[in-house]
Amino acid sequence: MTGEQIRKMLEQGVIRKSESPFCSPLWVVPKPVASDGTPRYRVVVDCTELNKRTSTERYPRLDDMLDRMNGAKVFSILDQKAGYHQIRMHPGDIEKTAFQFDRGKYEYLRMPFGLKTAPTTFQRLMEEFLEGFDLDAIQIYMDDIIVFSKSAEEHGAHLGQLLERIREFSLRASEEKSSFFQDKLKFMGHTVSARGFATNDAKVEAIKRLTIPKDPKEVKSSQGLVGYYGKFIPYVADRLAPWTRLLKRGKNL
């Protein structure tokens, strides 16, 4: 399976054989199952050490993105097919992406999954790609393009402009993971619709199932989950205060 993916990436010009002094581990991680139930996997380079030496870039604020979609009634979302692999690596950075598989060594000519700055790099380039579009109708988050409009007629016009630009630049969208003309959108743990935005049932159930944390790691994880929905929880800071005090105790909770 891994060997087949390596072969395909070689044929597609995503990677090439390498003599780089760099070398990162290679992992195979599961992807969402196909519509017919077939398991799917992705080859990912473990860039942990490389990422430690890479500056951090910031994503757009979730609240800002949700606010921009407020009042929309019709939604479409396009997932860029192998989006990262549509972006060429800078020649001076290619050797840093090297990895070992079997008895061969390879490096990426296209941006790989696993790089800390890959999501923000992709987003920045996609925003440049959409320059000139009505930003009250289209926005980017990682490898998703979200179209939102106040009517079906308006939405058709927005979507048509976007698809024309995608064809013009020979980009590819995943038909399986894209959806069109929806009356609501599930986005980053929220459900967005004409009624505004609301919590996601699965996230709420996860909060309901929280147990008493046993160590600082569990406290931080629980804080993050509850804090994510802080705007929906009255006096959330006061409610989280006992956990904050627990963190100050260190390992002995």
C-alpha cells in the first residue's frame, strides 16, 4: 500500500529520489473511509524536528469567520483535492523534506502534509487566488473554500464565478468531499445556518461525558474542549476557575 503511494507520487512529480542529508520518519495515517466503505490511508512525513525549527504562522480567528457568514442562507463548500500537492516547494527547501522508505530516499517537490506552516501557506496562496472576489461571499479555511449567500440566485452567481476561476487556474476540487446549495454548514465544530451559528451535537456530548481530570494533561484537554464553546456558556471563566487552580498544583491533583 505505502509502496503504491510512493510510486504514484513519483509518477505525478510530487516527490523525487533524494541524496539529501536530511531525513524524517514516514507514517501512514488513516483518512475518512470512502463512500463505499473502503478504508483509505495517507502517507505523511513526520516533520517534528523540522517543525521545531520553523516559525509559527497564525490562522484567521474562528469568530471572525463565523461573523462574516452571519445572515447567509445558502452554503457550498469545496475541498481542494490533494491541495498541498498543488503547491511547489521552494528550491532551497526541497532537501529538508527528505524521508526514507524501504531502501530508497525521497524528497518533496510539492508541499507535503506534516509541515507546520503548510496549512497557512496554502490558505495564503488561496486568498491570493481569490483576489478580486466579494469577500462577503467567499472565504478560505485551510484547504476548504466556503461560499455563502443570502439567496439561491445570488449563490449561483457566486459559485459560478468561483468555479470559473478554479478552471482558469487548473485547480482540482474533491467531488466526494464538496457539497453545494446546502441550507446549513458544519464548520469547525459549529453548525451555521440562516438562524446563525450553533454548537455541534457531537462536541456537546463530548463535554457532557467529561470526567474529573486526573493530571495536568487531562485538565488542559478538558479546558480546551469547554473553552472552545465559551461564548455559549455563561460565566465560563468562573466555571473553569477550579481547573485553573488545579493546574497550579502540578502533578498531584
